[in-house]
Amino acid sequence: MSINVDGSEIPTTATGFLENVEDWSEAVARVLAEQEKLELSERHWDLINHLRDEYINNAGNQPNTRNLVKAMSRAWGDKSVNAKTLYDLFPGDPSKQGGRIAGLPESRRKGGY
């Protein structure tokens, strides 16, 4: 499978994740989000950039929703951020759907932490 971004074919897995993290760009994120019928707001970008930063600069870490709630609460200076807040942004799961749009590999994590 692949997606077309600005005339270039970007290879994806059967589940829609990029095959190569290096192929990601904001244009790629917009195409992936459009496929999922999401319009990216500033808060979406905050979460996407946090996911990318954690993966790239923290040994491939892919934070779960609980850790994303804590990180976005700090980033937004809003103690009322909770899982629902993030699911409102990414209804398909903030860590998984957000990770796909952020160009990260599919997480193999199974529940728990």
C-alpha cells in the first residue's frame, strides 16, 4: 500500500503506518489525517510532535494514553486534560491513531502501561 503526497508515492503498511519513519513530513501527516477524516488543530500538532519527539529522541519510546495525558496537561498548562480530551482529538486512540499520523511504526504494546 501507499499514499500519494505532492505527487510522490509513500509506502505504508496494510494498517496504514509508514514503512519508513524518515518519509514523514507535515504534508504526509495532513494526508493521513484527511484519510481518517480529521482536521488537524494546534492541539493535534502538539500531540503529534510530542509523539515524534519521544520516538526519535527517547530510544523509540511510544507513550501510551496515560503518559500522553500527563505530557499534554503539562504542555497545555491545563490540569483538566484527561483521556477523553485526547480521544476527542484522536478517536481511534491517541497513541495509536496519533502515532500513525505522526509517522511512527505500529506499536506492538498490549494494554497495561
